[in-house]
Amino acid sequence: MKIQAKSILASRIVKLVVEAPKIAAKAQPGHFVVVRVNERAERIPLTIADFDRAKGTVTLIIQEVGKSTALINQMEPGDSFLDILGPLGAPYPIEKVGTVVGVAGGLGAAPLYPKVKALYEAGNKVIVILGAQRKELLILMDELKAVSHELIIATDDGSYGIKGLVTEPLRQVLDREKVDEVIAIGPVPMMDACVKVTKERDLKTVVSLNAIMVDGTGMCGGCRVTVGGESKFCCVDGPSFDGLKVDFAELRQRQRYYKEQEQQAYHQCQCGTGGCQCHAK
């Protein structure tokens, strides 16, 4: 589980290429892993953003939002995770459906990339809409451009591409194209907004949900979401779901459950200052 390469994609966003041959051998678009840095660290789920079966590696993209992700982003090539569990989740079905629009908001580019890459290679016409708050937070632009027939960029502040939210270019594409499927991945409000646009046209829309997760194998029930009036687990039934059936209001509420505790842990942690025990063996 040794880190082979590290690169900084944007402020507080890091890409790690990790040696994990058994996981790479079975990884599919849509899969994720659960990682643990050491015995004191919590277990957190991370999307498999890419994989190389020949080299036996998986690519993880991590945004620093709390104590655990801060700890991971301090790791360097040669460092190792204590354990990585995976591949987990249900793989995304790759079929030739026609024209697919992929919409990514911020870090959503990471889970979107392997899906649109596989759909592109399967012969679909792929249009990608990539959004972020500002230019400096856009990631994987070159990678997404290489696996799409058209790449549209939108930033909230207009510092790059179209000024505004991703929903506006999504409407424009749907007005001019016969689209067979939309994949929207990003913050919950962004996915909810995209679904509102596609629901008007009763268009198949897939979202990737990031509900709070503990074990990642369906035992704890912590990642429950309501889809079509039924309880589903993100870890075993997802993370991909029919966006038209997701209860986004409930999901937003559940995402806030431990926000205060997460912020306290992050601010109390002294990683990098010499006083933290996070790295203790």
C-alpha cells in the first residue's frame, strides 16, 4: 500500500498513485476504497479515480476537509497506508447508450473521470461539463478533455470558461442535443440542481452519493439514503443511484450530522506542528 507518486492538483487537493495490485486487478468505474493511515486513524472512503492493472496501481484524489484528509495529504511517496479495503461498491454499468453528458462539480471530477472514460471507449458520444468556484479549483481538465468529444468549463466567478453554475450549460446542451443519459457528480446541492433540470425532461440521470460511511460493507447502516421511497446503502447498493428518485433533502440533513465534531477535530489537530499524535505508530 505504498505511495508511488504524489501531485498537487489544486489548493488542498492532492492526487496519490498507490501500489495496490489486488485492488487494481478488480477495480471498475464506480468502485471506491476505504483507507486507514495508521492504527489511530479513522477509516474513510475514497473514490478510485483511476487504475492501472499492468502497473498494479490505483489513483486516489483527496480534498482536505478534516483531520483525516489533512493527515493523508501530508503523506509523501514512499509512505504507506496501514490498510486499504476494496474495491467496494457497485460498479457503474458501461454500455453503448448514445450520447452521455457528464457533469462534475469540484472534486466530483474524480469519480466522474473513470465513468466517462469507459463510456467514451465503449463508443458513446461524451460531453463533459466541469465546474468549480474559481479557476484555481478546476481539476482533471486535460484528462477529461482526452475522453470526451466536448469539454465545457464553468466557474462561479467567471475566472475561466462560462460564468455561473453548471446547470446553465447543462440546459444549453440538452436544448441542442439528443441526450440519452446524464451523470452528475459533485456537492449535494449541485447534484440536486442538475436533477431538477433533467427531471423536467424525464431524462435518465445518475448521481454518485457520498453519504457518511463507517464500515463500507453494509453492516453499520450509517450510509443510508432514500431512493424511490426505499432505504438504500451507499456502500453496497451505490454509490451510483437514479438521481430522479433520490431524497436530496434527507441527504443534506444526514450530511450535517457530524459537521461540528469534524470541525472541532480538524482545528484541534496539530498535524505538521510537532505536537500531534496522528502519526504515532
